[in-house]
Amino acid sequence: MNKDVVSQVVAFLSAAMMFLGTLNIHFEWLTKDSINAFGVVLTAAIALGITLYGIYKNHFGFTQKAKQQKAWLKKEGKL
């Protein structure tokens, strides 16, 4: 899924670059290399977000259900 999202964003930016080129609007920073680099950064950002969410859910469960589950795990000796 992450790869698909990144591919769609990179394809959109590439299409926008080509469209602007047909209008003789050129941005020196908007090149194929900069779009590919943005794709790499976007992939890393998505992976970081998923990892941070996992850490948050596993270590900082603030809901009542999470507190009950943690207490049960301690009682059963599984934590």
C-alpha cells in the first residue's frame, strides 16, 4: 500500500512537471531527480509514521481498555 501511495504522488508530480513544461513554466528545482528524491523521502516518512504509531500504541496505551489489559498481563505474569 505504501509503495502504491508513493507511486501515485510521484506520478502526479511528474505529470504536473510535464504540464507546466507545455505552458513554458519551468521551475529549476522541479526536475525528475527532485521528484524521485521526494518519493524516497515520502516513503521514509510513511514508514516512520507507521513505526511511531506502533510505538505509541504499544508503550503509551492511555485508554481504559489498554490499562485493563496491562493490569491483566501483569497479573498473569506475561508482562
